Amino acid sequence: MAKYIFVTGGVTSSLGKGIIAASLAKLLQARGLKVTIQKFDPYINIDPGTMNPYEHGECYVTEDGAETDLDLGHYERFLNIYTSQSNNVTTGRIYQTVINKEREGAYLGKTVQVVPHITDEIKRRMLHLGQTGEYDIVITEIGGTVGDIESLPFVEAVRQLQWELPEEDTVVVHLTLIPYLKAAKELKTKPTQHSVKMLSQEGVHPDIIVCRTERQITPDLRRKIALFCNVKMEAVIEAMDASTIYEVPLLMMREKLDIICLKKLDIQPTNEPELTKWKGFLDKLKYPKSKVTIGLIGKYIELQDAYKSILESFIHAGAMNECQVQVINVHSESITDDNVTEKLSGLDGLLVAPGFGLRGVEGKIIAVKYAREKGLPFFGICLGMQMAVIEFARNVLGLKNAHSTEMDPETKEPVIDLMEEQKTVTNKGGTMRLGAYPCTIKENSLAQAIYGSTSISERHRHRWEFNNKYLEAFEKAGMMASGKNPATDLVEIVELNNHPFFIGVQYHPELKSTVENPQPIFVHFIKAARTFADKRNEAKNSMLQGEMI
Ligand code: GLN
């Protein structure tokens, strides 16, 4: 049977509970334990799939097609394992299950209440992954902040589990903030004391307190936190701001977070965690030998979380290439025919991001044209691939009215069209083409060179697709469908024959990039960007030399 670690948060949101949970999981995994992480979110949406990225950041998609919180992306990137629908549960999903059961008459005439019915359903789901026999430890991150009305049933479920399970089967880790007051030149513990008090009032006493802080916590301060929050001194963990999230496992190892958890769980720690690969990655990340500048063309760029997995994939691929990847955000709405050169001429590569709806698409199309004509490495993801198709149709095939029926339902040239099975869909939630599908790659294509294989599987989240009625014309003119779904013929990858690196994919490769397995398209894209940068520098140098002569 598995043991359970619960991670709660206090004082404020955005303290990085997901990163702390993932780092702890990484350390335990590196000690040879089988670990998974799940996130319980207190909002009423069934899942974040219907939320605007401005609202909730990126919607992460798992192999089994669940639309989930972006923290699951961190879990997969850190642990190099797959998560699933079971790893992300919301209040909405809990209530939906309970209400459906009530309609079936499963409660046998009882009054259905938050306690015990909602809390029982929360507990059932909290225990579920631990009962599959696949894991030694299940870490559960509780979203939101302790004290919120909506997180109460979750904290109550943790309280009950602490009481029901053997003492050595649960640990509660509470993450708080120790703010530094500039005027007083002091770190302040009061908010932490209050948040632990609030958690205790709800019946849960934390075993470990992880303190986010900008400055080091002195031994005196540790003693104070330990005394007032009623935990052992060693259970007060300092979590200093780190230069990269990938350093946090090492910071937590120094603070012995894993050892303290294992002690409480009565698990004998093995030798040191095996982190050779992880440290190798960090070294490459910290000491790059070259640098490239990539333009990220999107419409949600004000909020970095909207493109989380893409940005993390660049970090993995950059380290693999020992190359620093500077990402410049370019708002797709700001690109016009007149300013495109000024905006994009300093770049070594262009990534056109996924997205939905009309806003900003013309800017994306102009950016694709620039990359195609200038030989600038291009990588289009989902909507980015669809824009590359539209650009090619308009400017190479001469189909001036080419568009996607998503943006222009009446277009005369629907080169991107709604998938057949989507035409009858009316509900918005969970109804896109979601999750992993196989893709067969053409021999001798760029895609085959990238993947080193002709048979791959990637994750999806879309409703529209390449319209195969146009495929022959596209391939004759030089845009090839190098990857297709073997069962449906749906075009998954397009690429250009006469371009150094031009690839568009209908799927989301960024969802499968991890520290240990950087995603191959990202790796090759950065390599191509480096070649492009080198050539540009050579040209610049010879021009300068020419001037000197
Ligand atoms: N809006 C497009 C579609 O649904 C692209 C989706 C995406 O970029 N994730 O097909």
C-alpha cells in the first residue's frame, strides 16, 4: 500500500507549491521509490479546458486526453513519467460524481451533504492512485490557499485521512511565505504563524513547514517558526528563490526535505539520491557555449504561464544543445506587412504558437511568410501549423481567399476545416480531439531525421485539420505532408522541401518534453537556429572585413 504526502499552501497563492511538490517527488524517485503526484483544484469547473489562458495559464493535456492544470506539466517534466485524468481533480468533478450518484439513487434516501458525501468522494480520489499498486508514495497538492472557503472540504478530507490511516502513512507539508520587510530590514514570521494556526483550526497540523523566502533564514528565526508552529526545528525548511526551477530539487536536498518526509513515513532512506543526469542537465543549462534568439509569436504573451510547456521545452532543448535560448515574445496582433522586418530581423528562429479564434491570426500569417521567404528556421504548433498552411495557400498557391473555417466559416478556400467528427459537437468541455494519437512519418523527410523514426505518438488538442482536398496541390508546390495519422489520414506534420528548417505540427510536442528526454523537434529547431545564427554572424564579419579593406 502506498503512503501519502499532502502539500498545502498558506499566506498567498503563486508560492510554487507545484515546484516544491515536484522537487520532493524527484528526490524520492531518485532514491528508488515509485512516486506520482496529483493536484486537487478547488474551483467549480470540471477541468480547466474551458478556461481562457489569461485566467488559468496553459491547459496541459495528458496521454489519455485529460485537460488539466499546468502543474501536471511540471510533474511530468521533473519525474519523466506520464500522469492521467486521475492526477487532476476539481471541486466540479467531485460534485458532478456525487450529484450523478444522487440521481441514480445511490444514497438510499439520505440527505446528501458536504460532510460526509463530498469529503468521502474527495478521499476516495485522494487514495485511488495509491491503491493501484503502482506507487510507493502519492503526493497530493491541494490547490488554492488555506483559509479559502472553497478549499475547506479538501483540508477536511486530509484531516480525516490523517486520522484514518496509520500515523506513519501520511505527512503534511505546508508551504508559506516569510516576507522580507525592507523598511525594517527583517524577515517576518507572523503570516506563517497565522496560516499554520488557520490550518490547525481546520484540524490539520503540518509536519513540515517549507518557507519561501528571498533571504536566508537564521537559526534564531527557524527556532521561532518551529516553536510557534509546533514543529521540530529540522522540519522548518528554507526555500530560497532559485535562478531556475530545476535547481529546487537540489535546494530541497540540501535542506533534507526528503529525509524528513521519509522519517515521518517510517521508510529507511537509501544512500544519496541518484541525480547524475539531473545535475548534468543543470550544468549544461548554467554554462551554455552559444546563444540563440527565438521569437515566440502568440496572442497571450502578457501571461507567461499561457505558454509554459513551450518555454520549458526550450530550456530542455537549449541545455541539450549547450545553448542559451533567449525567447522574445512578439504579440501577433502587433505584426503588420510594414513592420515585420523590423520586428523579426534579429531572430534566429520563429515559433508560431497554438491558439484559438480570429484575434492575431493575420500577424501570425505575415510572420510565417517572413520565415518562409528568408530561410529563417520555422516551427509552427497546432494553430501555428494551420497558419503556415494558410500562408502557403495564399502566397504560393495563389488562393487569395484561403482561410480556416474557424476564423472565416464562409471562406471559398477552406484549406483548414473542421474535423468531420467535430461537426455534431455542441458541448465545449472535453470535446476536442484530445490526447495521444499515433503518426506515421514519411521516409527521407525532415520529420524522420528529427525523430529518427517513422512511427511516433504525440498529444493533441484541436478541432480543425488540414483539408486533404488540397493536399495534391500543396505537395506539387513544395509543402509536403510528412506525417499522417495512420487510421484517418489526418495531416499531422507539414514541411517545406526548399527551406533549411520549416516544420508545422498539428499536435503539441511541447507536452512531452522532459528534463531527461527533451522533445526532438525542439532540439533540432535550436540546432537549426544555431546554424542560422552562425551564418548570419559570418556574413556580418565578412562585411565588416570588407569595409576595413
Ligand atoms: N484553434 C485550432 C483548432 O482547434 C488550433 C488549436 C490549438 O492551437 N491548440 O484546431
